[in-house]
Amino acid sequence: MGKERRTMHVQLCMRGDMREEDAKKGISRRQFLAGSVAAVAGTLASDKLLAQTAATPQKKTGTKVILLGTGGGPRPNKVRNQSSQVVISNGIPYVIDCGGGVSRQMVFAGVPLTGLKNIFITHNHSDHNLECGALIYNAWVSGFKGKVDAYGPPPLARMTKSFLETNEYDISVRIPDEGRQPLGPMIEAHEMSKPGLVMQDDNVKVTCALVNHPPVVPSFAYRFDTKDHSVVFSGDTTPSENLVELAKGADVLIHEVLHKPGLAKLMARVPNADRLLEHIVGSHTTTDDLGKVAKQAGVKKLVLTHFVPVDDPSITDEMWVGPVRAHFDGEIVVGRDLLEV
Ligand SMILES: [Zn+2]
Ligand SMILES: [Zn+2]
């Protein structure tokens, strides 16, 4: 797959960075925010869960996944953030998708932006990539001084370059004014068009498969194999044989889900109902089909995410799980923002 990728360094930038004491302040602010999150997020998840998640320091060994955003679709709402997850393996974060709000969700989850290293975009719908450039930028203004490798379908390189051009004024002001290093050379965009090996380091081996999410081509699912765990992220897809193959025997499958009976209410409040309904039904996976996918893949645990409809309180957890359970007898988790898996 190496030959299929176009690698691009985006030049721009600066030198210098956040001082040590600023980084320390960042930690105490994080602890403060953890308290704030627990206070306001009653509709997102249980207070207990959020308090535990946000206050827990990142372990330096082992593997865990934090759901940063579990909402499906581009429309902002009060219940779930746009799509994003982070795998943390031996203290290194691997961010999968960057929907709007991902930077702040990283802060809430206690994952230091200064540790940003790898980003993987499943496909180029805005609820998965809107904050990709901004996440890197936000890490930069937070004191990040390393290099970010971003992987995803074309036009990832052009989008990265455009982001830097759009924000060139601010970036060029901050370089001399705040003593920061140039941002462009810190970013390497790897464009992928085919399935296979994405990257490998001391912690993880990342592979991908093509999934079916018309009209967005290519759309990828990612599998992360670490020394102790395997986890697969579906991205957006209809039931996919490629996904089933990629997820064979994985410990955890984190998969998008659509509650088809709930669509009628959703369509009643949007102006483009006919076209939108056609897209949703033809590009996503229903609760019923998801149970079959999880069973075929033989995964141990299934985590539901990218909920569509995203903010209909009449759809209970039992309604999300019931049709899945009819086919899959492994563990089923209804995903929530900031849930640690
Ligand atoms: Zn989506
Ligand atoms: Zn999509």
C-alpha cells in the first residue's frame, strides 16, 4: 500500500513552544474540566461514568479505547459529539476520525493534546474530518512540538494544505509573537486508496479494509492490533463483507448503527427528507443487520456508536440493543461520549 499513498509535507511554520510550566497548568486545568464535565453532562452519560473517565490519568501501559464522539451525521446536537475515538496503547494516542469538537473531547477525556501523534480518517464526510486540521492546530497552540502522521483517503493532503493556508495569518503571527515552531513541517499527510497495512510501530499494527458507504469512495474501516488487544472501527458503512473479514476474531468491534424505525420522526424535521432518507438507508447499518455482522465476525464485544437518529430521547438503550441481541450473543455496549472501553 506504500506505493498507493501520496505523502506530503505541508510547509509553513515556526519554532519554540509552550513552556514546561504551561504544560503543568494544562494538567491542573484538565482536572478542573473533569469536574465541569461531570457537572453538566447528565444527558451524555452517567455522572459517575464521566467523573471516572475524565479524572483517570492515562495509563502508560496496556491498551484502551475512549469514545470521544458517538453521534452520527453533521448536524450539531445536545446529546452526542460528532464521530471520534482514540486508542491509547502504552500511553501513545491514535485518533480515529475527527468530527467537530474532537479537540475539546480529548481534553475532557484527559488525553493531552501535546501527545498527539497519529490520526486516521475513515472517510471524508464532515462528521468524521471537520476538525482534523483544527485538532493538529489546537495541539500546536497547546504546546505540541512533535510530528503528526495523518492517514486517510484523498484529498487528505489537499485538505491539510488548505487548512494551513486558511489559517496562515494566525499561524504566521503566532510564530514570532509566541515563539512557536512552524506548523506545516510537523504534519505528514498519507493518502490511502487501497486496503491493507496502514502503519506499524512498537505499539500497534494498523490495517484497513474498504467498506461500502456510497457515495463516499473510498471509505475505510480500521483494525488495531496491539500486544494485548484487537479493536476494529467500522467507520460508516452498510453491512460489509470486507468489514466482517477485517474484524474476524477481534476483541472489540466499534460499529456504526442506524435505528430504522426512528427515521420517520427525524425526516419530519428536515427540509431535504427524501434525499436524506435515501442516503441514510443506502449507506448505513441497521440494528438488525449489525447483529448479523457482529455474529459473522465472531467478535467478543460489540460497541454501538455513530447513532442515527442522534438525539431522539424516545429511542431507549433497550431499543438500540434488542434487534442486535436477536443475532449476537456476545457483550453489547451502547456507546456514550467519553466512555472508556
Ligand atoms: Zn458519519
Ligand atoms: Zn459518512
